[in-house]
Amino acid sequence: MDNHSSHISKETRAYLATRPNRFKYVLTPVHGSWLNIVETLFGKMTRTFL
């Protein structure tokens, strides 16, 4: 899951809590130094290919 508001809402967490051991949750960080590298790469690809 990413940090979108619908993924971390109380309702979503309550629903997922009713299904224990069915999902493994890995939340992405809100910010990280490696994200800048990825964003730069995709920006360059967008400018180059489009």
C-alpha cells in the first residue's frame, strides 16, 4: 500500500483487521532520498520519449 488517504483511513484499517493473516502490509515511506533519484529518472524518460 502507498500512503494514499484511502489506504490508511480508519475504515480501511478496520476492514483489513477483520481478515487477520491474509495480507502482509508494507507501507512506502512518505519521503526518502532514493525517491528523488527515481523521480529524476522518470522525468528524464518522459522528456526523452514524449
